[in-house]
Amino acid sequence: MYRLVRQASVRELALTQAPALAASFVVAELFYKFHSFTLECAAFLATWAVIDFLTSLVTRMFASDPGGESTAA
């Protein structure tokens, strides 16, 4: 986590992690009622990781060039 914060800029973190963090927080608040801080924290972090993975996967799918054509001449 420390390495992530040190290597990424604040703008990059805000653009990439903030939406996943917010969505994970909402899911955890609405659905996770384990009556154990440790379990809820672990579930929140796992949810954040899954949502972050899915958003990065979708971003890569839409950012990739399906035809493999280069715009450079």
C-alpha cells in the first residue's frame, strides 16, 4: 500500500482508486454486517480489490485498439 501511494501521483490515485474505493465503501456499508471489525475490514478490502480489478479490466478492453492499427504514419 505504501509503495502504491509513493509511486502514483495524487491525480492518478484519485482517478483510478477513488471510484473503486467509493463503490466498495457503499457495498460494505449496505451488505456487510458480520459484527466483527476484522471480517468486515477483510471483506471491504477484498471488495475493493475485485472492483478495482474489474474496472481496470474494462478500461483496458475499451482502451485497446481492436484492429491493431497504428495511428502513427
